[in-house]
Amino acid sequence: MRLAEQVSRHLKSKGFKVFMEENLAKRLGSREAVSIEEMRADLVITIGGDGTILRTCLRLPKPEPPILAIDMGVRGFLTEVPPERAVEAVDRYIKGEYNMKRCSKLASYIGGRRLPDALNEIFVTSRSLAKLLHVRVWKNGSLVTDCRVDGVIVASQVGSTGYSLSAGGPILDPELDAFVVTPVCPLTVVKPTVFASNTVLTIELVKPKSATVVIDGHYQTQMSREEPLIKIKKSEHETVFIRFKDDFYHRLKTRLLFVKEEADLE
């Protein structure tokens, strides 16, 4: 909270109008509160880890404002600067000394209902512990696979370094405009498959009678016999990150593939 207050004061000293997320504003005793859903700003600053970013992106209005992410988490793969460089990062943003990294998102639909866009992944799993799903995966109306699994992950390029990677999926190069479908603990041999970004995927729930859909680890909804299909495609919206240095593989090596102590030796 101290860092949020420090960054807020610094921005105000530069002539910017600053609003805070409602809960944070309440804790700091600020009257400049606004819900995330109403944050129509030039810049959003997150202070936390990747989970903070994912929760924020689920709620931001579309199109989303650019995000400058200050790392207070464990890995901080999506974040940009450590807390001790927060004010410096704000100054570099003000001076225009940055690049914008645009990240594709996934749109999904159940029935006529559009779900929140996913920055990382959409996960379909059983509502009952240790119960297999029987699902069919369709690409543009053609059957890709009919399988029994613990779950199915559909991950964006950004999300390919998250849950999908832990489940055995590939890392997608950031220049590759694609997404990946990764089965979780399939009963038979079903491998992860990479699809072009113009693909429309449909996951059909065959059994049991209901399943849970989890978007970016935070939003949940249900599939049922009445609505057994979820359609997934590339969203027309993007998440935009403020980057001062964009070296994907250095970020991957130092923040994700090694423990923090090893990364600090770089």
C-alpha cells in the first residue's frame, strides 16, 4: 500500500489525475475511487504479481488501457519492473521511453452468452473431484479429437507459459499468432495441438452432465446438458503492456524456468 501511495503522489506531482481501485482507495482513505470496470484511463498501474494482472484484465473495460505492471509477486513473468524501480518506470513512461507489447486474447461463448476474454487460458474440467470428462474438440466444424481427460486447456501465446506448460504443452514463440489446446491427464494418448489464430474451436461436453469453465484462474461458469458447447476463438481485443526491454527468452529463462536464486546470478 505504501508503494501505491508513493506512485500516486509522484503522478499527481507531475500533473496527472489519479484514480484508485475501490478497495485500495478505501484502505488508503482516498476519495479518488473507481471500480476496475469503469477505469477508462490512459494507463493502468498494477502492483502485485501475475495473478493481479489476470484479475485486472478480466474486469477492465474494452479496449483495455495499457498496463504498467510493478512486480510484488513470486515469479512476475508478466510484470515489468521491481518495486524499487516503480517511480523510475513512471518517469520513463511519461518521457515516452517505452514500447508497447500487444498480446492476443481468447474470446469464448456458451450459448448466446459471451464470457470474459482470457489473457492466459480457458480451462474446462469436471465439477466432481477425480471424475473424467468425455469431450469432443472441433475445429471449424471438423472433429479434431474425441477423448476422456481430467480437463482441456485452451491457451493463448501468453498463456502457453502458464498452466498449459505445466500440463505438458509447448511454449509458443511471441511472434507466432496461434493458440494451443492441451489435454490434462488424458486416458489415451492425446497430444497438445497448436492452431492458427483464425481457428474457431468448439469443445463439446459429452459426459458427465456438467463441467466447470475457468478463465485465467479466477472467473468460473458452468457447462451443462442444456448448454454443452463452448466456442473459442481469437478475441478482437488485446492486452497491452508497457515494456522497457522486451526479450522474451531472457524473461523466460530468468523468471520462469529457473528458481529466483539462479535467476539472480544472471
